[in-house]
Amino acid sequence: MEKHYKLEAPPAAFGSDMAKLVNDPLVTEAVAKAQERYLPWPEIKHKTWVPGNKESVWQLIKLVRQIDSETTPIIDERQQPYSFSPKLHAEFLHEVDLELGGIFLGLQDFSESDRRQIIRRNLIEESIASSQLEGANTSRAVAKKMLAAGREPRDKSERMIVNNHETMRWIEEELKNEKLSIDLLLELHRKVTQGTIDPTHQGALRDTLDASGNRLVVKPWDDITIAYVAPSREFVEQELPKFVAFANDEQKLRFIHPLTKAIMLHFWMGLLHPFEDGNGRLARILFYWYMLKRKYWAFSYLSISERILKSNKQYAMAYIYSQQDGFDLNYFIQYNVEKIKLARQAFREYLVAKTAESRQASNAIKKDFSLNDRQIKLLQYLAKDELRYTTLKEHNNLNDNIGKVTASADLQKLVEKGFLRKEKRGRNVFYYPTSKIEQLFG
């Protein structure tokens, strides 16, 4: 039997002496710590660093949150507005402006070709992870090989990943300078869901009730627990123009940092749930579109869905806390900020490792074997590739479409040098690494 997930009700206000609490340094320290991590009541009540009466401290935490909050244009079906605190992540948002607007720190020494390759890598990782969040069960290794080689998808899971990848490339290459519209939103959905759902549902708003006469529900963990009941179609049609206006920055009454706005768009799309399927993928794609639109180019290099995939229960709970604890959007914002920080750190580590690896390998291989940069990068790629082969098409794709003649010459030289062996299967030719690559890269 289905059941609705309900948060434990927090303690009601009961007239605590707030002046006394505010003057207690242990209490104020606990409040600051709770705010830094934006913890909900079910976690606060178990923290040993919360002094005295935890219910009273919780009341102070809620008071601080209410004082700092501002309403947003996002409302639920009962006309309740969601709120957020623009001060909550001020320091991190400043770091975003310094590091993630324009060229990411650490990319200055990379060529434009290198940067394009890094973007391609991220688009692949993001497309796979975002699809896996919604049920695609293709392994990461198989999906990466499929996208790199340009192979046609073989099943629904692979089609989801290809759709995501093509849509993100469309945004990165063209749509980042376009305004959002209802028609474009429907086209994005059509592109994301093509070949994975009933064609009549692609790029079409869902009905209020399904064929069985039930509301669309979200079950993030199992087939029993309902975390969210989607609003009526009438409400969706009423709110989508407001969503589009917000995405196009048409309201100029106050400034909201672009990253915060992008997270709000992500949440709002999930809240409206305007489509039969694909709402999550579309929500994450719109986040990516908005950040590029606002010139935060470094988000082309970050795969945030990879981090979400590793904590998808927390992802669902971030929605639930925002929806059920006083319409407080800060829970969802906090979760996303944490994942962006992790993605930023992972990218920094990747750059450090890639720089050291490239310099060491390139210098030695260039000196000993007279190979070009494309050939060296291919050897590095094959040394790590879990499926351990490449093709002419894949080598061409990974190098900005250098042309079949050039790609073929690259591969032939590597065969002649003993790094690759060539195997023909039907009309296809596959290039496999030899033990000589393993000797080079250990």
C-alpha cells in the first residue's frame, strides 16, 4: 500500500526566553553551526554540540532563518510562497564570481583545443550521471565509449544518455545565448525524451490525472513511498509563464545571484513537474543553460550530476525539506552548493593531475617516439579507457573533427610504432592498445 512521506514535525513555538538564549555563547555558536550546514530539526535534535534544551535552540534557529529570509516568485498549489536567504552563501558566491565566471583558475596554461576536450569530457560525464539519476542502467564505461565513438544507442537507457548529451551540446554550442520560451521549453523536453517515452508525451504538458485517474506522484526510493504529488495541469499552465520570465531575468526589482537563480530554476521545474517524464533531466539542463547564459563559462567544466548521483537520497530529501519545512528553499540551495563545491574541488584535482601527467608523458614520448600531441593524448586515453579500444571515428570526434585523413595517419603511425594493433571486423576497424602503452604509463 502506498504511503506519503512526512517529515517529523518540529517542535512548536512555546515562548522561550530568546534574550537569554541569544546571550549564551554556546547557544549562538550552535546556531551559527546549524546555519552553516543548514541542518533540519531531525538532525539538530541529535547533535551533542547543541546545548541545553534543543527545542528552545531550534526556535532560535528558526527565528534567525525567518529574519534573513525573502520570498521568491515560486509558490506551491496552495499559493504558499517559497523563501530563501540571499546572505546565506555570500562568501561562496563571491568565490564563484572570482573563480567560475570567465576562465576557471588553472586553465590559463591549456590550449583552446585542450579546453574543448575538457568540456567534451564534462558533457559526457554530466549526460551519463543525470540520466542514471532517472533510471538509466547503462554502465559508465559503456556509455562513455558509446558517446565518444558516436555509436547508436541500443536500448532506452542508452537513448536517454544520448538525448541528454545532444541536448547539452545544443545548449553549449547555440542555446546559451537564447532566451527561454514555452516553445523552447517544450522543444528541450522533446529532445531529452525522444525515443524513450510515448511520442504523444514528448514536448507536451502532462494531464492532471493519469489513465487510472490518479495524480502524478514522485517515488524516489521505492514503489510505495510517495515523496511528492505533482500539481494540476491548470496550475502548471498558470505558473510556467512566470518560470520563463524569471529565467529570462525579466523581473528587475531585486538582484538574485545567478547561481542561486539557477538552483531556483532547478527546484521550480521539479516542483511544477510539468511533464510525464524527464522533469529531473530537464531541471538539471536548465541549470546548466542559465549558468552559461549568464557567462559563468566554468560550469562547462563541472559535472554536478556526478556528485548528486553519489547522494541521490540526500537530493530527494533536499526537495522534501524545502517543501515540508516552512517552504524554505535554503535546504535545496544548501544541498546544491555543497555538490558544486565538491565538483569544483574534483575539477581542481583533475587539472593538477592532468597537467603533471601531460607534461611528464609528453616530454618523454615526444623525445623518444616523435609523436604529436593528438597521438600522445590518445595513448593516455587508452591507458585509462576501461573498454580499451578506439576507432577512426572516435579519434576524429575527440579531436575537433580533424578529418579522416589526418585521424587515419595518426592511428597508422601508432600502429607502425607498435602502440596499437589493428583489427578489422566487418566494415569496422578497431585499434587496440598493446603492452607497449602499459610500459609507458605503468
